[in-house]
Amino acid sequence: MTNARTSKPATKTALVRKLLSRKAGADLPALETATGWQPHSVRAALSGVRKADYTIDRLPPKTNGGPAIYRITGSPEKA
């Protein structure tokens, strides 16, 4: 028997950062589904990530009329 651990982020905010750090980024519906949060809470989390000095780019939707994609393109400088 093995004790396989999944690399689950410690907090939902960490999960949001992890999803946004992927090369493909994440759209708001994906973040809502992953966290179980309502849309206004996901938008607030994006603001919080920006406030923590992460750079988030908003990319155009993959399909016409689809949701925009968000991706972290810069992380805070560590002193």
C-alpha cells in the first residue's frame, strides 16, 4: 500500500494562483467550478492576486462571445 499524495493547494486562493499559472491560463467559469465560488468572489480573488504583486494578463476569448482567459505572467519579486 502506498501513501500517494495529491498536490492539492492549501487554500482556494492558492488554487486560483495555480490555475492562472498554467500556460493555458483559466477563464472565470473554470475558476468558479474549481473553487465553488460565485462570480463576484472569483473576481475579488483576481483582485487579491493582483494586489499581491502578481501580473495577470487578460487574453481574448478562444471563441467569439466566449469568456476571456486570465493568466499570471509575472510574480512578485522576492527580497
